[in-house]
Amino acid sequence: MMEETAEIRQAVKIYKALGEPTRLKIALLLTGERTLCCSDIGSKLESVAGSTLSHHLKQLTECGLLDLRKDGTYIYYSMNLDVARKYAPYLLQ
């Protein structure tokens, strides 16, 4: 039987995160737009409440798929391209 490695655990986290339709939309949006703040992401997705959006962004950041950068009171999110290439190349098509 195959041992569970850190790489397998990360892959599972990423696939679980992308298994939720809103999170997949966020990932696809950031792949195309490169870097966006939370409010810009929310306005492009429309019917997602702010607290729900924050939860989705947290999940995507914790699994390593998104990077964040703080600038004053704003937080900007971008796709971690190395992680996306390795675990979710579909996002980069």
C-alpha cells in the first residue's frame, strides 16, 4: 500500500478545495486576471456574500493554490502558478 506523503496530502486539499464550484470559479478568475483584491473578486462573482467569499479564499490559500499580498487594508490574491502547474494544470489552459 502506498504511504501518505505531504505531497499526497496537499493534492487532496487542493482537489477538495476545487471540488466546490465557487472556489473553482475563483481559481479560474485569478488565472485569467492574475491579481485581484477581495472586493474585485466579489464583484466579478456577483451573488457571493463577503463572509462566504472570505471563507473560499481562505480555503484556496491554505491549500497553497493562491498566494496573498497585503497592501495597507487590502489583500490581493493571485494564483500560485507552480502549485497550479503541478496539481491543477486544467486551470492554466
